[in-house]
Amino acid sequence: MTLSFFDQFMSPTYLGVPLIALALSLPWILYPKPTPRWLNNRLITLQGWFINRFTQQIFQPLSLGGHKWAPLLASLMLFLITLNMLGLLPYTFTPTTQLSLNMAFAVPLWLATVIIGMRNQPTHALGHLLPEGTPTLLIPVLIIIETISLFIRPLALGVRLTANLTAGHLLIQLIATAAFVLLPLMPTVAILTAVLLFLLTLLEVAVAMIQAYVFVLLLSLYLQENV
């Protein structure tokens, strides 16, 4: 029983073909495409309002050079939210519970922000490794610590998203299993457990959206340091 709890995180295959590619391509099919009409329907209007509010909030502190990243980060935000939300449906697979996929998102984007900073303003980018007013004896130690913290950033991005979603899915499955087992034995406790499961599901919906937002927000902060 303990091992079966983790079966939901295994990448499904059909006839030897991994279905993670289908899971990654599905979100783009669900979103409506813009139309050349003067008046859009409610769904496209709501989608445009959400994207505009998100880009304004994320890119307001950034300079004009960082605004070029708006389409990429807005698309990544919608993509992660959709993957996380679809993963909460029954009999579905959540690709963002795979650390390899999250690292594939985090490492190239983090590396791009670092390369931009080293190319445009190398003195300012290297200045983050040594705070101003550091005692002479602490300079080598602080440079090593700041360098390690710099390279840990993409790992923290990927692990944070993976750990939060994995923990939420495990809690939902554990509580659902407990409610199913307790139903013939103690119906009252099973009903209370089902209510707890419903509240936890609502919490996981919020976590699915917040974690996608935090992922993109931290990338924008890294970009702000290097633009």
C-alpha cells in the first residue's frame, strides 16, 4: 500500500510511448485563440484581462529592457497553472511533479538572466557576489557563499515546485484512502474526513496557482538583478 501511493508520480506510457508529451501539449489546446473580430467573447476577454494584470504586476519594477521577457514569462505562468490544475483532476498525470521537468524550466531561464547580466553590466553582476563594506578577512568566504547561493537558485526553483505539488497529491490520496476505509467502520468519522478532504482540495487549488506564480515571480526578480 505504501508503494502504491507513489505510483501516481510515475510517467504513464502507452505501447512503450511516454504520454508526458501529450500532457505537456494539452494546455495549449484548451486556451481559446484570439479572433480578428472587434468584440471578443467573455472567455477571451477574461483571459486577456488576466494576462494584462499579471504582466503589469510582474514587470512594473523592471526596466524597459526586461519587458522583452513579458510574453515568455506570461506564457510560462499560464502553462504552469494549467498543468497544476489539470493534475488535480482524477485519473490524470501532473508533469510538474517531475523534478527533471521543473529543472528543465528553471535552469535555462535562470542561466539566461545570468548571461544577460554578465553581458550588459558585468561589474554590477559580479558586485552581487561581494556586499559593500565587507571586512577584508571575510571577502573569500563571502564570495564562495554568494557563488554557491547563486548556483542553488535554479535548484530551489525546481525543488520548491516539485515538493509542494508532490506533498499535496500525497495528502489528498492519504486522506481519500482513510475516508474510504473508515466509511463502513465509522461513518461519522468518514464524513468528517471527507469534509477535510474537500477543504484540502480547495487548498491544493490555491497552492497550484500560487506555486506557478511564485516560480515566475522569482524568475522576474532574478531578471531584475541583471537588467
